[in-house]
Amino acid sequence: MNPRELEILKLLGRGDRISEVASELGISYKAVANTTSMLKSKLGAKNHSDLVRIAVEIDLYDWDPVFRPLSRNNDIGESSTHQCHRAVRPLDG
């Protein structure tokens, strides 16, 4: 997972709705919804509730990424190299 996916997962795990995540991160609702769909696929979650459960289980509460997005003048930005190393147990089919 990339840092943005982990940040969205963290916010979902604390109980935020998709619209609240979008507002906090300053991105569109659709961007968050698309990311949650990708996360469900990556993590084997069948629905949004499963995704929230996984977020709570891996305990991202203290995880704090450092985002340095690209500037508007196309300078190369730096991004966090922080990785989440906790194992995620896939859901049983």
C-alpha cells in the first residue's frame, strides 16, 4: 500500500465517512471512493465494513505519513518512504 492508501485506511479505521476523509485530505469524494475500492481488492474485503474492520485490526492510529505533494510548478516532490509492516490477515472466502 502506498502512503495515501494507508492514510485513507487510517481515517476509515477511526470512523470517518468517505466524505469526511475527502474533506480532511482535500481530495474529491470520488478519489476516496476509488481508493477504498482498490483497498478492498488488495485486502480481500467484501464490503466497506470489512475494510473498516481491517483498518482497526492493523491499528494505524499512531501511523503518521509525511506527504510532500508535487508543487504546481512541476518540481519533483518528496514522499514518505514510511511503510506499514504489520501483517494483514485476508478475509476467508
